[in-house]
Amino acid sequence: MDGKRILLIVGGGIAAYKSLELIRLLAKEGIATRVILTKSGAEFVTPLSLGSLSGDKVYQELFNLTDESEMGHIELSRSADLVVVAPATADLMAKAANGLANDLASTTLLATDKPVLMAPAMNVRMWEHAATKRNVAQLQADGVHVMTPDTGPMACGEFGPGRLPEPERIAQEIRKLLAPPKGQGPLAGVRAVVTAGPTREPLDPVRFISNHSSGKQGYAIADALARLGADVRLVTGPTQLPIPNTVTGVKVETALEMQDAVKANFPADIFISVAAVADWRPAT
Ligand SMILES: Cc1cc2nc3c(=O)[nH]c(=O)nc-3n(C[C@H](O)[C@H](O)[C@H](O)COP(=O)(O)O)c2cc1C
């Protein structure tokens, strides 16, 4: 992801502080972030914190002669690969859904031709309000990627959907949107087989021998190869993880089934075997 650039719009929600963690996570992967902070956003997080973590100027005003001569509001989104709004407040989403452009954030959202990802965060009643539902539907119809907010206890004391998705989940969505389209990238045309997770050796219809392998490493490797353009077969034992939508998953239970599935998916240019194959199986 080295060299990719995000334009991050931070809106006026209590979860604005989580945008700091998001910038840090992206920086670890070589993704640079430039920030637009709304007037309300600045009530919750300082431009100093955002600027220190992003290592860049934080843009706040539409009518700022210096900003306009250095980096016009149109250029702000032109220089990014993706525009991310986090937290996307009810107000920011309403403005974007209706094409309003009365501050730097909303004007940039209307002026951009780059993909836009919104990570909503608001009180559960705001999220479930008919107006917000209409706005989300409109944004999606306009091609905006709107994440589903997390569900849980809220700063306002209520419980339900409306929490900002955790920064790691937003980062994952960003990676997905920045990845080259299928069939493109440095590993385009390369076929990879990856094994992951444990295997399960039945002793009888109820009991089995297995281990605590989570499958996380193999799934992450498979996903990373796919994002570089490889055609990936992920042969996996039973795990709690969803198969990444970038790969073709082959689910197996036993070591012998895993062996058969791997052979069936050969030949491959790359074979990465990180499954924790059971050491034992019953003789009969
Ligand atoms: C303490 C406090 C917390 C708020 N939290 C949220 C929030 O999480 N989500 C939201 O949509 N609005 C929230 N609001 C309301 C927004 O700040 C308000 O609608 C503002 O105009 C949004 O500005 P923006 O368009 O720059 O995001 C909050 C307001 C206050 C006073």
C-alpha cells in the first residue's frame, strides 16, 4: 500500500478521537493521510493532534487564501486515491446526500471524482431516523461506500447500532478499496495456494482431535497475495473467520481432506502452508 494517499474528513462526533488511531494504523502500512477537520470536528479533536500524526497540514476553512493558493479545495481530493469520512456524522451525510456545499468538507465531497468511504457514528435514534435512512440509501445509490456502524453501548448512555466502526475495521475497508482490481497488480497471473487453520480428526461422531489454530495468519497471507493480484485458493480447516472475499475458499475438516484439496488445486506458482495440521489421527 506504499504511496497510497487518503483524504480523511473528520466530522463533529464524539468518536472523532478514533480518527487519530486510524491515521496511525494507515501510516504503519505506508498509507499517507491528509486531513480536513470540520468546525464541529474541531470541538472534539485538535488540529495539532491530527497534524502531528498525519505529518501534514490540517485543512479547516473553505475561504482561506493561503490554503487555496497552496492547495485548492479541488486539488485536495485530486491528490488522494480515496476520500474517507470518519466519523461521518448525520449532518455530513445529510449534506453529501443532498449535494450541499457550504463548508470545506461538503464542498470537497461534492467536487471529488474519487471513491468515497463513509464510516458513520451517531446516536442510535439518529442512525435509525427515517431521514438518515433516506440519506444512506441516496449516498449508496450515488456510489458512496457506507459502512455499517458497530452496535454496542454509546457515549450518550444508550445501546444499539451507531457506534463508529473500530479503526481496524475502517482500515480493512480502506485496504479493500485501495487494492488493485482483480487481475491487476504485481502478482497478476500468479496462482497461489495457501493452507490455514487447524484440521479436525474425528474419534467418533461426537469427539475429535484438533488444536487451537485460529487461521488468522493464513487468512491474512491469502488476502495479501490476492490484493497484489494473485489468484488465491485458501484451503482451510474449521475456523471462526470469514473467508476473505478476495480469495476462493476451500473448506476441509481432516488432514487427509486438506491434502486432497491442496493437490486438487495444484499446480500453483506459490504454495504457502501455514495450517496447523493435526499430528495424530485414529488408526481406524
Ligand atoms: C457532545 C456532542 C456529541 C455529538 N456526537 C455526535 C455524533 O456522534 N454523531 C453525529 O452525527 N452528531 C453528533 N453531534 C452533533 C454534531 O456535532 C452536529 O450535528 C454538527 O453540526 C455536525 O457537524 P459536521 O457536519 O461538521 O460533522 C454531537 C454533538 C455534541 C454536542
